[in-house]
Amino acid sequence: MARLAGKQVVVLGGSRGVGRELVAAARADGADVLAVGRGADSLAKLARDVPGTATLALDVFAPDAVERVFAAVTPDVLVVSAGAPPHKVPVHEQSWEQFSISWNADVRASLAFCQAALRTPLAPGSTVVLVSSGAGLLGSPMSGGYAGAKRMQMFLAEYFQGESDRQRRGIRFLALVPSRIMVGTELGDQAVAAYSGYHGISPAAFVERMGAAQTPAQVGAAFVDLVAQPRDDEASIFTVTAAGVEAVP
């Protein structure tokens, strides 16, 4: 059964990493999907690999990004998966510009698009998904302000859900939190390289020590399940682990 049939899904950062997996999962479940990203080549490859996907080459962090995305389509499901790769060196070696990159990119985009969803507003029954990270729950000492930024995205989902409820907008806001480093994604492989080097062990040894992690496919399946089912009034934050999906109180 195509649970997302007829739904307009927009994935910011949809050409790479987790965002790409969410595009594929939404298309497989019947949605009309617009993938937004900076790289024209990556978007073209995505369109070939996931037939029927519409694309928009756009810097999600640009000042006019919100207006351009909303001019292209009014989403039923809006996903903010775009983010800047954190600078991975020990915290005492980071400049403020390096430390704060995730705040100025990931959090800034999340705030801007959540504000637009509420102010436009999107239609009742719409959903906004902020793709966060387990670093926001467990920490990430080699990536500066990344963990704090990812925790802020979870707070934003809760804050905007509260405002949606207070204004009776009927818009759902949630944070999707892959709990562990995902080998095979660009960001995950960079993290494995940084942490294994820091601890003086091989990447394979670090991955083994880390234990079972969720796969990109599991994140995609969790995304479809969450946006297709009725809202859980008790939670706006959901972690995805190798064992499944769990609401964070």
C-alpha cells in the first residue's frame, strides 16, 4: 500500500547522505518528491537512480532559499536534512568559526523553514521533519558545536509543535534522530576516520567497538512510518536504532 500516494514531499539536502535515502523511501511509497541540493551533478544522478524525482539546484542556506522552495511547491511533508559537515579536530584546536558551523547552517536552516511552515502556514495535516543526530543525545567531542546544534534541532521540533498546537495550525513538527554513526554515508565515513585516528585504532576496529548501528534504509523506513501514521501527541523526537524506532519523552 502506497501510504504517501498523492503527497508532496520536499527534502532539503536530498541529493546526498540520509536525505537521499529519504527521497528514495518517499518515492517508493508513492509520494511526489522534490529533492533540493546545491550539487547539480548529484541531483542529476539522483534523478536517474530514483525515477520520477523532481530536483531543484539551490543552496539551502542562502537568504532566499525559503522563498524559492515554497514558490516551487507547497509541501505536505517538508524535510530539513541539509547540513554543513562539522570540522573534526579536538575542541581545543577549533576556532569559533569552525566550532559554530553547524549552528550557522543546520540550525539556521531548521529555524527558517520551521518559521515559514508556521507563518505561511502549511495546510493542516502537514508535517515538518528535522533530521538530527544521536550526537545531540550522546555528544560528539571531535566535532565542535555539532552535538549542541543537533540537540537544538530536537528542541526546535518541540518548540514549533507547541506553537502549532497553541495556534491550532494542525501542523506536525518532529525530529528524526539516527542514533549512531552510519558507515557508508559521507558524513558517517568522515566521522569514523576522525574518531579512529583520534583513538589510534583502525576504522574497522572503531566500527566494531561502536556496535550495531541503524542503516540508511532503516532511517528511510522509519521516516515513512512516522509521517504516514497519526501524530503521537506525547512525542516530537524519535530515535532510530538498529533495533527500531523509539520516542524520546
